[in-house]
Amino acid sequence: MDVVRLSETDAERRDGSVFETQVHVKPGFEDPFDGNRRLSTNEVFFGPGERTAVHEHTIRQLLSVTGVEGLIVSGGKRLEVGAGDLVSIPAEERHWHGAAPNSPLGHVSIVVKDDDNDGTVAVERPERSPSEWRPQNQ
């Protein structure tokens, strides 16, 4: 059995094709899983207004939201999330997620990677609209 104490792990500032802005990431595990696949976990911190680019995963992604307030947008649907929420995103579903404009967001990401792909594929970087944060009934 192994334990990663994220509270004792330094966060790395990351950017790249999957992140629209820089984010802080605390690496968790990357362990062999089911043949050539690896189970990868990271804790990701978004500052207010920070978010990913539109991306998809080759296999389902699980997010465990650790705080405070965020948004996930996929296929025209928007879901406001907060600490304690668990989110399951199907394989090849184009989506993005990030922090509310005035609030940080943290989540633990669980993704399965394989030898052919790291498990995450950036799709596009659309321009954001302030309307993304309006309640759905407006």
C-alpha cells in the first residue's frame, strides 16, 4: 500500500495544450493498471477564472471536487460544482472545467492513460463568454 500526502506535496505551476491558463498541480499516483494502462491521479488548483481548454479523454475521467466553486461545460450542458461533488465524464466527451470568476476551484482528477495516448486530448480553445456563468434559466 502506498500513500501520497497531498498536504505535504509541492504544487507545480503548469500550462500546456489542455489548460487555457496556468494551473497548480500536485502529482498523485501513476500506477500500472490493466495491461499497458496506467491509473493517473493529480490534484489540480484553478485560481479565480482559470480553466482548461476544451478537451476529451480516451477513457472516462473522474473528478472529486475539493473546493470551492466551479463549472463544467459539455455538449451545451453546464454544471456548477462545489466541494464534495463527484463528477464522471464519459470517454470522448468534449468538455472544459474551471473555477468561478471570483472563486478558486480544486479537484482530484483520476484518468486512465495508455501507451498510445496520455489519456487527455486537447480539442480547441474557444473564446469565453461572460454568459457562461449566468444561471441557466436566463
